[in-house]
Amino acid sequence: MIDYFLSNLWQMWALVCILCLIMELFSGDFFIMCFSIAAFATAFISPFTTLTVQLIIFALISVLCLLFVRPVALKYLHKSKDERMSNVDAIIGRTGRVSETIVKDAHGRVAIDGDDWKALSVDGEEIEKGTRVEVVSIDSIIITVRRK
């Protein structure tokens, strides 16, 4: 059993590579991907080397990848990190349709991508049902909109 395992270490390295890829899906920071790349490379050289050499190569490629590949990948994958909005802030600037008339100086409702938001008019005026509007700001669960 041990002989089989030692002679087929490439399978272990392939498994490490796949597990690291799966973990990278949850992090998205290209950190764990470096270990996946190292495991992939080590899987190819494993039939020709000992376990000690494989571990050294895995560590070396991981460090080199972290130092040289990761910064370049992050630069191109996260170009506009400071400008990128997420979660609720990503709704600002989106276009929706009034689903319940926004009454003068009161609330109404706006549908955006299947979600229905409590909404106010930016100028306090009435906006009729069916009108296209653009989200100007958001405060908690209430959006402020203007006619588009």
C-alpha cells in the first residue's frame, strides 16, 4: 500500500491542486491559487523525484508565485478596487421602474432587478407608476430616485 502511494504521489499533488482551486473560489484573493499552481507543477515532476525534492519544489514555486505572479494577477483582476461598489451601494446609478406611485413628499415603491424598494423622489414631487427612474442615493432600506 505504501509503495503504491509513494509511486503515485502525483495523485496526491493533483488532489491538493483541486482542493486549493476550490478554496480559492471562496477567497478570490489569488493567495490560495499560488499553492494550487505549485501543486500542479509538483504533480508533473513527482514521478521523477523523491518526496523531499517534491516538497522543496512545492515550497519554492509557492513562494515564487506569491512574490511574482500574485501581484501581477491582482493588478489586472482588481483594476478599480477603490471605485468598485458592492452590496447595497452597487444599486446607486441603476435604473428601475416605479411599481407604486411615489406620492409628493411621501414614499412609493421602485422595482429594480426583481427587488422592490421603498423610494422617495429626489425633489419631493410625485412620480407616477410605470415611470423609469434612476437611483441617486440610498439610506438604510429607502432609496432616493429621480426621473430618467
